[in-house]
Amino acid sequence: MTDPRKPSVLFVCVHNAGRSQMAAAFLTHLARDRVEVRSAGSAPADAVNPAVVDAMAEAGIDISAQTPKVLTTEAVQASDYVITMGCGDACPVFPGKTYLDWALEDPAGKGVESVRPIRDQIKTRIEALIAEIDTKPEG
């Protein structure tokens, strides 16, 4: 399941219905198959936020088929990068991982107009993350 030569990134937020879904979609879209991408939530919602789906569609990325997934210890262990977005202490910590916490506004309960700036911030951070991953020597 996991390619040991390919860097892996796990995005975590509480509901896995907004920020982490957008981040995973942008990384998958922009890095193509160079990075293994996962997302999860410490308390997953029933569905991805419809305003998030609409905002990503405007950016040319369809996430309408995505579903929130529960955060597992195995997902963290299998990832090189663990990027949290407001999940607090819910994320287990393992040595040898790169942990980043991205302070981003939660799109829950917001319309697409309010989600667009969050989406754009995430895209900028993903582009910087790809640049960082690309400069690291392969393990």
C-alpha cells in the first residue's frame, strides 16, 4: 500500500470535511503521483462541506466523491509529514515524522465566498510544501 520511496503526507483536522480535504486534493492535484496523500479527522463529519466542494470545483478540482475518514494511529505511523489544522492534541506523535500545524480558519458553516480565501491559503501552503519535499534527499 505504501511506497517506501515516495514521501507521504497526512492532513488532519477535526471533521475531515474542509481544510484537510482541500489540502489533500491540492497536493494530489499539484504533485501528481510523486507524493502519497492521506487525510483524516479526529471526529469525522458525515460528509464533506458542500461549500468546500464548490470552492474546489471553482479551482478545477472535483472532491465531490470524497468522504471524511477517521484518524488512525496507523495513518500517522505510515506518513512522513503530519499536517494538523486545528485538531489540537488528538494527533498521536511518533519520532521521525515532520509535524506541521497550519493555523487556518475553519470553513464549517461558511458559504463558498468565505471558503475561497481559505482554499487559496491552503493552495499557497501546498505549493511551499511541495517545494520543501522536492528539496529533501530521498530516504
